Amino acid sequence: MALTEERRASLLAYCKLTELADDPEVEALIPALYDAAVGYMEGAGVNVPKSGTTRAAQYDLCVNYLTLNGWEQRDITITGTAVVENPAFRRLINQLKLTETAAGTS
């Protein structure tokens, strides 16, 4: 799924990177992180839903989360004692997986 300008703007807003949109690091990494997030969703068994549906909104939130997580976790080390996955994200992924149609055209 190609990263359109409209989707890129939405993603940058979600990641609070709008003011850095022209930064070379943002320009290089955000499209790669987006592609990785879409690939993750596909690998998890969730196909790209039809645009304009509530399912598409849920899918976009999951891709946004994965992209932001990739952006924020790009350092070599993680400090702190516990790394916990966001439970709301996991529930969205599970719901999308459980409601995926056999043909993947949902």
C-alpha cells in the first residue's frame, strides 16, 4: 500500500512530526517505517480494508501505532525495567484478525 501525500500528512500528525516534515531523517524513515507497519499487518493476517470504513480507521490506527513505535524505538537500547505492548493496540489487531474475511476484501 503506497504512502500517499494525504496518508503521509495524517501519519506525521499522529506522530507529532508535522513541523519536522522536511527533515531528511523524517523524509527517509517515515515511509520505511510505514511500509514495515503495513507489512507487519499483512504478516499478522490483516489485509488492507476498503477505504472509508470503520475497519479502515482501525487499520490506520494500528499502522500509525506501529510507525510511531518504530520511530520512537529506533535507538539501540531501551532504558527502564519493563517494556509492555499497548493493550488497546493488541485488542485492535486481534479484532481485525478475527474479523478478516477469507478473501481479505473487508
